[in-house]
Amino acid sequence: MIYGIGTDICDIRRIRASLERHGDRFAAKVLSDAEFRTWKLRSARWPERGVRYLATRFSAKESVSKAIGLGMRLPMGWKLCEIANAPSGKPVVLLHGGLKDWFAQRQLIAHISVTDEADYAASFCVVETAQSTPILLNQDLQP
């Protein structure tokens, strides 16, 4: 059963301006440690790619916060919600600390999709109750 749905669109130019004003401090506030390392690597190779990475993560965390109805207040926090990638490249939500406990108590699972194009990054999050999710293993999937 769906617990909540959240979506967000983020102006990449706004993220770029925040980085110009605040530098790494802005990224460090929004990104988990693992995300921050990825951001640094991408930014070093191609600065625009780093900006887009940060914008998609910012948007994704906003959409998660909307899907659970908390906004950016505890137990929801920028660093407690991490957007990673499965080996296939699919974005996944990794939870930490009190937010992980909050999800576990309610038996919730979050699904996320992110995209960016031209001046915008967007995301869509569906949070559902765990008991409604069929368990599907990789070996059960047909190519």
C-alpha cells in the first residue's frame, strides 16, 4: 500500500549559485559522506557534472521528505537520507540513524527516480508499506 508520494524539481542554476557562495560547505550540508566523496570525484573531472549530481541528490531528498510528510525536520535530515546507485545504475534510497529507525518502525520502503535536463533536476519518490511489496530476487527475473 502506498504510504506517500513526493516529487521535486530543482533549478540547477540555484544549486550552482549556492556552491559559488558557500563552496564545499553547501555540498557537505546536503550530502552524506559517501555522496560527498562521489561529488568531489565528479566535480574534479567535470565541474558541471558535479553540480548536476548535487542537484539531483538535493531534489531526491526533498521528494523523500515530501513522501513521508515530514519536510526537512527530524527524523528526516539531509545526511540521514542517502541516494546511491544499485550496480545496475538504478537510484536507491539508503537510510541512516533515526530516519532508518523511523522507516523500520513503520515498515516503509522508499523508491526513487531522478533526472536532470538543461537547467533542472527532478525526482519522484514513492514510499510504500513493506508488507505490500512482493519479494523479487534477481534470479527470479527473466532477461
